Amino acid sequence: MSVKNWLSRLGAPLRDYIESIGLGARTFGTMLGLSPGLLKRPRLVIEQLHFIGNYSMLIITLSGLFVGMVLGLQGYYTLNKYGAEQSLGLLVALGLTRELGPVITALLFAGRAGTSLTAEIGLMKAGEQLSAMEMMAVNPIQRVLAPRFWAGALSVPLLASVFSAVGVLGGWLVGVQLIGVDDGAFWSQMQGGVDIWKDIFNGFAKSVVFGIAITFIALYQGYEAQPTPEDVARATTRTVVISSLMIWWLDFMMTALMFSK
């Protein structure tokens, strides 16, 4: 194999990757530029908020409850070794609000709502519905993508808040009701140790970034998928993989920025 052919084979995937980043950035900018038009039709966002957020509530609530229960159980056995079991409420609250709440919610959202968005947009493209909108002088990015984007960006922070709240309740059920940790110490340690800005707000900021990233990845994968059933299926898989990796990368970067001081 000649050097020219080797460089060509090496550069083609890199070129496609850079091209996809450019197309994604252009699509994202176009969507943001067309978003103010949704102020005239807020019902589009409300309908998608119900479809994306409300239908994800059950899995988020149950997952938050069981994660809180497991965290309370494991935290008690760890703290009991050092005689600090009264700090169980603080451990559960910090673990959920800082890290587990935003991250697990984002992962569950990517698997449940993200794949649904990708499949929906991909099937609309395969059925030529997006092309029909363009023929009727309706911009599909403004009519289809933008409402779903803002609904997803709003849903993840709200779902993460529910996850953390239910998780704290699960930790309380295990720690106080089952194991016997003092109820007053559980709540007082939590209230005294959790900072509303450093802990709760930073966790909320994480969930906002996660929601924006996941929703756009899901919509872009469906929008750029080839109009075939096989490629739509591959696009849903790419949504989960790319979203999961993006969540972990963003989590590391934001944690390093927020809690390094």
C-alpha cells in the first residue's frame, strides 16, 4: 500500500468526523436562531414536555427510590465503622444532589426519551414528512426539532430534582425506619451540611447541561439518519452510546470546575 493510499484511508474518517461536527454546530445554531418563534406557539413545547418528561417520570421515580435505598444501606455500613452513622442523611443528600441525581437521570433519559426522539425524527424523515413540510414552506427545524429540544432541555433538570428528592426519601426509609438511625440527626445533619449553591445549584447546573447535550444528540442523529429502517436503528444506538460518553465527559469536566476550589 502506498503512502498516499494509507494517508487517504486514515484521513477519510477524520474528515467525516470534522464534517459531522460542523453540520451539528450549524444545525444547533439554526435551531437556536429559530427558537424565538416558539413564543407564538408555546403549545408545541408543552405537548413535547408532556410526552418527553411526564412519560419518563415513572422510571425516574422508581430508580431514584431504589438508588437512595441502596445508598442509605451502603452508607450506613460504611459510616458505622467510624461511629458516624448520624451523618447518613448528609451522605445520602450530597451523593444524590452532587452526582448521582444528575448523572443517573441523564443516563436514564438518554435510554428512554433520547432513543424515542431519534426514532421519531428518523421515521418522519423516512416517511418524507420532513420533506413535505419543506414543500409547504414550513421549516422542519423550527416546527419539529426546536420544540422537542427545549422540552428535553427543561425535562432533565426537573426529573433530576425528582430523582434526588425521592432518593433522599429512600435513604430515610432504610436508615431511619429500617435500621434505626435517629430521625432528628438524619435531617439536621443534612440541613446543616448541604449548601444550596455549592451542592444543589451545581447539581442542577449539571442536569441542565446534560439535558441540552442529550436532547440535541438525539435529535441530530434522527435528523441526519438515512431514510432507511436499518440506518434509523443504527441512529438510535448511536444516540445511547454518544450520549452516555458525553454525559461522563461533561460530568468530569464540570466536577473539576465546580468542586476544585
